[in-house]
Amino acid sequence: MLKQIFNNRKQILEGIKNNLFKKEHIEQIANGRLEICKGCIHYDVTGTGCLVFGTAPCCNKNTGGCGCSLSLKTRSLSSDCPLAVPKWNAVLTDEEEDNLNKKLK
């Protein structure tokens, strides 16, 4: 679990930042992504399959999802749905993500 969090720390920090400092265009993307997630078999509102306790709704790791908090993941523009057939894609390119991460430091 810690390794997965460490490996995705940049996207997690981006999601936290965008959750704390809300911007309309990011909220529109996040809401659209969350609506897609709500229709997925891995959508977990109870939190039983969350990677980190107390972060529901999440993508249920017990049913094959990633276990991520969807309130953060959907607001991370550099993140995508990691399923074999992704439900939604990243909005930022690698270069844009690097520039954003420099600003987050």
C-alpha cells in the first residue's frame, strides 16, 4: 500500500491541491469523471475496498479496482482510470504534468 501511494504521490498531491483550491473547469472534469465512476462495478461508497481507510467513495481494490479515493483521483488532471479498458483518460500531457509538479513543490 505505501509503495503504491509513494509511486502516485504527484497525482495524489495534485488531487489534494485541486480539492482544496477548487476551480470551475477542474470541478467540471471531476464531476464528469465521477459520474462515469458511479456506473462502474468497482465504485465503492462504503469504503470497504479503499486503499486508505476513510477515503470513500473509492475504486474498490477488492473487486479489481485501484483503491484510490475518487474525490482526489477525479481532480488529478494527470491521472487516468487504470482499468484494462479505462473509463476516462488524463487531461494533461507528461510535459504539462511535470510543469504542474514543479509548481507543487
